[in-house]
Amino acid sequence: MKHKAQPTPPEQEQVQNPHDRFLKRTLEDLEKVQGTLEGVLPPALFARLNFPTLQKEDTSYIDHKLKQFFSDIVYNCRTVDDIPLKITFLFEHKSYPPDYPHLQLLRYMLEIWDRQVKDKQSLSLVLPILIYHGKEPWVYQPFKNHFPGDFDKDLGKYVPLFDFLVANFQQATYAEINEQFRLPSLRIAFRLMKSIRDENLSEKLMNILEGLTELEKEESERKYFETIIVYLLYGSRIEVEKIMESLYNISQNIGEFADSPAMQLIRKGREEGRAESWAEAKKLIEERQKAIDEAKKRIEEEQRKVIEAKQKAKAEKKATIRRMLKAKMTKALISSLLELKPKQLEGFIKEIEQEEKKRKEEK
């Protein structure tokens, strides 16, 4: 059955936000990003990535036409042979499969390349990973299958054929998710995303949270547990009381997490036996999560300023080296005056030469 894409009304954004927010909170951690890539990418491609270069990009490349389809999380990375990549996690907003995902992704990739051209940057390869956890089954098809007829290679060369990777949690079983992802936190996250719209979610909660006790030693994972609870409360279609009752019932089987602030609030609401207490617990958990998010934003802003300052200082140093080289100063003298080691100076000179070469090519 075909579905016409409709603009997303403002009142529906709150329905989508819990899923989108949960994925972004999950993939803001570099270890989880690497674990996700390990589970999704072909082994040969995963082995080519130089993970020390993996860095989250603050920019989104979703334009107004694409907002109705998905949101994105972007990471920059280089391969072991120094090829720049943009790895984009695209989260499908609809609960049903996209009719023409290649068209949406091609529009998205063109937006990235258009911005790079405007900023006078080299084009990066884009590695799109589409994350789907809708209700209806979806099987990946190559782009050529959308065209009628079995065209030959003479006609086929005029079709922009390309692939994308799919993390299809709707189709995967819990066992397959467990086998696909090494980190217990990712197994829990993706089992939860698979079942978040399930009417029997509360009955499956024990299986979803399996392996939770493996995370209790890590401070970051203890905080992530509250992210999981917030997603349960805001992303599912089950009554808050039913979800909290299920969490209360399994609290003895989740190790130290049973004593987390979130679970303490849930137990308080359950033991007082009042609906108002459940609502209060839900509100307090969300407030704690917002406080964590705000703290992270402040840290990210400070880190961004530090990076910008370093980039500015580097640009100024390169400009100085460029002027010194034009003045026929020796490398030994430049190293001494700028307090640079010979290898550092050679690195700057190599970058300057590459920039000059690119500038000439553009002319």
C-alpha cells in the first residue's frame, strides 16, 4: 500500500520527538556510535574506518522538504587511507516504510555537497545509515527496481545508482539484535526501539532490559538508564501507570539501577498507591533528564569554543609560515622563531601546499 508523504503538523512533533530524542541521546556517545557501526557496516568497511578521527558534527543537513521524513545525526571520520567521510544516521519519522527512500536520501546527500561547494570545501563521501523501527515490514530494494522494465547497461548508466545501509529493527528479532550489537547498552536501546509501539511492551520489559546489570559499573551508563526510562514513559502508547508498575515489578532484577533516583521515585509512587505520585515521578524524571541535557549543551558549547580558538590559532600560524616562506626564510629559522618541531613545521607546509594547489585548480 502506498502512502502519500504529508507535511508534519506541529501537534505531531511531540509524538515523534521521544523516538528522535532517544536515538540522539544514544548516539551522542562515541563508544555507542562505534558499536552501532560495528553492528551495521560490512566488516571490511568497518575495518577501514580510523576511529580516533571520529567526531560529531553539530550541523544538520535536513531541509524543510526532508523534515517530514527523517532527522539526522552526522559524524565526520577518515578512513585508514585518509579518505574523508560523513557518516550520517538518518532516523525515519514515519511508522510505515518510505516509498522512495533513494530519492529522499539523494536530496539529502545533495544538500551536504551543495553546502561544501558553497563553503569551498572538497566533497566528502557520504555513508547514509537509515534507522527504521516502524510497525509495517519493510524490505530494502535497489533503486533500479522502482523503474519499469529490465533496462540494459546502456540505459542503466543514466540512473544514479547508489546504496545505503539500513538498521531495520522492525524486522530483527531480539536474538538477532543481541548477535548484531556487542555493547549491552545498544542491545537494550535497539530492543526497546523495536518494541516501543508494541501493545504488550510492559510484558516484554524484562527481556528488553536483559543485560542491564552489566552496565551498572559505568557512571555514564547509570545516567543512560534514566534516558531509557524517559523513552519508555514518553515514547510508548501504554499508560504511564502500567509502565511504572512493570518497572516496579522487575526492580529486584536490575541490580544497582534499582537504587537510581528514577527507580526511587517509581517505588515511591507505587508504594503510595496514588496516581498523582506516578505523575510526579514522571515529571521529576523528565526534569532530571532536561538538567542533564542542559549540562551537556553547556559542555559542548565550551568544547566548540575551544575548537574554534584552536582552529583560529592554527590558521594564523599557517598564515605566518606562508609569509615566512615567501620571504625565503629557512625552515630551521622558522622552527626556531615559532617554537615548532621540524615534523610540526613539515605538517603545516604540507597543508599550505595542498591549499595552494586547490586554489589554483579552482581558478
